[in-house]
Amino acid sequence: MGIPTITATRILKGQMQNNPGPETPLAMDSFPYLALSKTYNVDRQVPDSAGTATAYLCGVKGNYQTIGLSAASRQICWDCDHHPGPACITSGQLRSRGEPELFDKAIQRAGELTEERETLTVVTADHSHVFSFGGYTLRGSSIFGLAPKRAADNKTYTSIVYGNGPGYQITNQGRPNVDPEESEGNNYHQQAAVPLLSETHGGEDVAIMAKGPMAHLFHGVQEQTYIAHVMAYAACVEPYEDCALPTFNSASFAKPTSMVLLLVSLLLWG
């Protein structure tokens, strides 16, 4: 869930509500504290899911294709570096599964079921993808639509493109034209620059959004391992049992800070 994905989700949410799109707030937009998380593995600039999950859940960075282990280990896990192409980039699945809308509703519902004064809520992702959108599209035009002007090869192109993946479509005749109806199709793959069976993760920082007790500790640019340590500190659990933080009284008894960690590991965004 890189920043482009958050922005595209916001636009899609608005358009699903018959609004132009960009002005529509996501539930996470109301979180008052924001930081960036550096997602690299110890031995890779662009990470896999195993190493990033280890970082933000265990508080220690690991090597590529290792999970729950420090960088001292080289144990191989499952295929953690790629996601199936169709699950990642077809516009139809993005609509039919409604993943962006469901995730937004999950964040909103978590806020309704908890009290901000006693619950640290953190929204983040383990990594991004090679997803981007541009082309100076008109406000209100479909997020899945075409750029208003043709490319240098005099052919149309979609606003959404991928750096690599199964959407690679260049042949001896060059790149195909795309018509609006095609780009809105349920099984359409946005074009990719490099042919791969499945697109890779991205290497850029991802957002951390937080509210509740100790949320102010999320600021600036942080190592991904920082997330696990802040949450452990807020809950006064190992290795921060002696955190000496105040507790909150509810129904005549004191209780430590509770936590909600909303991790974006959906097939589309994860």
C-alpha cells in the first residue's frame, strides 16, 4: 500500500459514491499522526512479504524469504516475493471484491467498536507495489480510464500502469491501443513496462497512520521495526513491561492500552 494506492483508493471510493473522487475522505485520513516506514529487507532493497511481516510484527528486520527470524538465519520460507498477477492488477477484481471499500469500512468499524482514549489504532502496510497512475486525467474521470492525450507513439494509454507484471503487451507492432470500454473491463490488465508472470513489490516507503495512546510516537521516517516496538511500549508488554504508562479506568477496573493493528495485506494491496 504505497501512497499512490492510498490516493487511488480515495478516488475509487468517491466514484463509487457518484462523486468526482479525490475530495472523498478515507477513514484513515482522520488519523492525526503520520509517519513513513522503510520496508527494505536486510539483504534486499525491494522486500518480500516474509521479511516485512517479521519487521513490523516482531521488531527485527530479516533477510529475503525468511519469516520470524533475524538476519542471522537464511531459512527459506514459501514464495513470499510475488503475488499472482490477475489478483493484483485486474480492474474487475478491484471492483467485484471491493477490497478498497471493505478495508476502509473495516477501519471505520474498528473506530466505532473501540475508544480512542484507550486504544492505539495503527494502519500500515508491509510493502508497496509497482503501481502508479498519471497522465493528467480529468477530475471525475474513471480511475480505470484513459489519459486525455495520446502517448508519443500516437496510441492511447490508461492512467494506471505497472512497472512490471503480466500486463506487458509490447509486440513487434509496438504497444496496442486501448479503448475506454476495454480498460473498464473486468479482466483487463493495465499495461506493464517489463514482462513478468506476476508483478513484484515496490521498494518505496509506506505510510503509517495512527491514533490513540502513544500515537504521537509515530512521526518522521522510521525503520519498519519501529512499529512493533511502539505497539509493545504502548501495551507495556515485553520488552517494555516497566513502561510506567498510565492506565485507563473502565467499569471500576484499570486496564492497559488495547491495540488495533490494521495491516494491509490484501491480495490487491498487500
